[in-house]
Amino acid sequence: MANNTSLVSISQYSKEKLLEILDKAAKFEKNPNRKILDGKVVATLFFEPSTRTRLSFETAANRLGARVIGFSDASTSSTSKGETLKDTITIVSNYADVIVMRHFIEGAARYASEVSRIPIVNAGDGANQHPTQTLLDLYSIKKTQGTLENLKIAMVGDLKYGRTVHSLINAMSHFNPSFKFISPKVLELPTSYKMFCKEKNIPFEEYSELNEEVIADADILYMTRVQKERFTDLFEYEKVKNVYVLTNKLLENTKDNLKILHPLPRVGEIACEVDENPKAYYFQQAQNGLYARQAVICDVLGVDVD
């Protein structure tokens, strides 16, 4: 039953495959309106809230000429009546050509790909993976730096539950990066990802403070929000929620080529004054999501961009 064209984890993609997807995304940026999926149906099943991911997937499908079905709130689906994920996926695979799914349980996308007759695209599963976010991150990095090779990347905030961080470390491992991980102790990077870096001989340093020295040599500053929804104890969340705030002052002595990325939504971790800073790139990054997701939808459906 398993569908092998599904995109569940970024680790499925080789270096060559990553670059091929980015190449397709660049073609879509030049011309996003192509009716190459006329007659196809894309189902978006969002069991967890989303703005950018859902809307950019739906826009991607629309600009490619596909129709979109689905739900953005599980309480409006039969899940609220107790329907299992297996049954939901089985039924929807009868209606659509591809399912884009976000779920709050880690591993849900892999499970869905095993029971579905059609490709599944993981739009985020709990604190686990968010592969299409990683592709738009890679696209943004390559576009702003001219390369993905030998870059210094500082990652700030929730490194424990941040699925975008986990996926990006995985993908960047092909390109000889070095990392600085900046987080409060309770949100530090899981040991498994540190072990991954060691196995791949990727240099990294850990810090608990965000200051000018730490980010002075970074090419990419990857900010993340502290995710309230991943905390069981709200007192713990309150203690760390505003621990880092990026300001223009902190950016004064950074490299000219530095770009600030953020998977969004932001809460308070980037001051609004930074929006006007030429180093801010997070809104363009979100726009790049459209092109990356167009590339992924075409890829899992086996449709040639040209």
C-alpha cells in the first residue's frame, strides 16, 4: 500500500535531489502560473492550525491549475466523531491525487504514507519534521548567499521542539555547514541531533545567550519562536518565552551578507524595527514557500515542470 513518492522526511532526499527541487522552485519563481496540473485534485488536511503553510500549498495548487479540497480545522471533520487517521486517509485517497497533511502527532505523516494509495506530503508532524519548510529555507539561503556550501548558521530559540530546525540541520548536512545553537537550557537541541552532527563531522557550538559576539560571524541567523503549544507546563513557557529578542542594535556588527530567517509566526523574538533592516529576509522567505511547494507537488505527482 505504501506510496514511495510521498515526502515524509527531508532525509529521504539526497544532495542531488535537494538541488533538483530548488532548481524547479527557481523556474516557478520566474513563472508561477502554469496550468500543468489541470484536472488534478490536491487535498489539504490540517489537523493543526496553520496560516502560511496551508495557504501557500493551496495557492501553489491553484496557480498550477489544480483544484483544492480539504479542511483547516479537524473539529469540522469526522475526526471529531472519532474517525481514525487510517480511515480519513483511505477515504480521501479515493477523491484526490495528492494529500498535504499537517498533524500534531510525530510520525503521523509516515503512517499516512503507509496506508495511502496516493502521495502524502508532510506539512509538519508534531515536533518532528517539516520538510517543505526546509526546502523553502534552503531556497532562501541559496538565493541570498549564492551557495549552500560552507556557511555559518546560527539557530536561536526553541531548538528542542522546533521541527524546522531539526529538518534544516538534516538538509544542510550535505553542504559542509558549521552551526551555533543558541537556546535556553530547557529548549536545547535534542541529543540525537547533536550526535547526528558529530557523526557527519559538522562543527557546532552551544550558547545560552544571544549577543553580538555570538552572531558576529554568521551568514544566516535562523530565529524561531518558543512554541507555547508544545509546553505541558505554562509556567515553564512563561519563564522562557521572551528570553531572546533580536534588535537592530544586536545586528550592528554582523556581516554584510547576513540574512535573518524565521519560519514564522513570530511572537516577540524579532523586534518590529528589524523588519526595515536590509538583513531581514523572513517575509521574502515565506513568499519563497510558494515556489518550493509548487516544485514539491509536481515532483510527488511525477509532473515535469517544463
